[in-house]
Amino acid sequence: MSTQKSKLPKIGLTTPEGRVSFPNVFEMVKFETGEPAYTVNLVFDKNQDLTELKTAIKKMAGIAFPNIPLDRLSVPLRDGSDYSHVSGYGGDKVFIRAKNLYNMPQIIQKLNGENILITTPNEFYAGCYAKLKIHVYAYSTGTKGIGLILLNILKTRDGEPFGEAVETAEESFADEPSIKSSNKAESVFDDFSDVDKVESALDNSDVPETNFSRSSILD
């Protein structure tokens, strides 16, 4: 049974602006554990005002698990230092992950007084800025905790994409001298049977599901 069918009340809110990471919002993704879902991470500066979000998490924890201390629960606001090796994260960041098991979220951007629907990954990408409309809910499926249902997304502005750009071979060896062709000359790459493609793990994977008890982040 899905955790998103909980009979407990849900708390709806719109997050502050954060930076988008791992936006799996056009196709569902399935992790090693759990059901396929639309997911997105939103990264905040630690000094941002996240009062409404923190209050909602604490309130839901008190309703659903009144006898369990907050630091014994898995909470959706996580410390960025746990993923300091990932572009956009670090000790000065916190982040949330929101997901939806059923419905693809709509993504809009407000331009010149109009709501523009975003439908392609090149418009909504890791590194841009957004706000999320979410529901805070409680779950008890093996572990107990608080989660976030992703409803819709407002892209607020563009940003520098996360991850480093991959150099082409021409760019990598631009300063190397050319060799003169000859009938006897072999290609300088004849000794290589395969050339691996360079792919960005940041844009094509996701942060693994991990249960964190980070009550100090909510203080």
C-alpha cells in the first residue's frame, strides 16, 4: 500500500526558492528500494528562512508519532554535508527531496504576466531555481518518518547547470601539433579498440534513499 494514501492529515505549503538537483520530473525513476516515482531535490542555503517548512515537519511528527522523539524519525530536511562530493551540496547547504508516485508534476514559469508551461528537460534542469508546492505527510513502512509529496513546480529563474562541462577531444588537444598523413602511417588511435563515452553521473543518477535523523537541522 502506498504511503501517499495515508489517512493522516497532510500539511500543504510552498517552499522558499531553492536550487534544483536531480530533477526526475518528466519520467518516473525507480531506486533500489521503493516504487517508481517522479522526484526532485531542492537545495537551500543553511541561513535561509525555512521556518514554515520546519514547523510543518515538526507538526506532522507530533500528530503522527506523539510518543517518538523527532531525532528517532527519518525527516525530509537533510544536511548537505552528507553529499559534499555532489555538485551544489556541502556543509553550508540543506536539502529536501519531494516525490509523487502517481502524477507527473506540472512545471510553470511566470513570464510577462503569463504562466508558461515547461515540458522539456533543457528548460528545467539541475542548477536552475524553483519553488515546490508540496504536502508534508507521515509514513510508517518499515521505518517511521515524515515525507514530502511533490505536487507542482514553479521555476523562478535560470542558474549555472550543476556539473562540469565535458571537453571535446578537439578542445583537449587544441595545442598539440598536427602530423603529416602518409600511406604508411597508421592512425594514432589504432591501438584502441574502444573509446568510453564520458557521461555526467550527476545528471543521470540520484542521491540514494537514506534514512537520516537530523533533528538539529529543524532547530
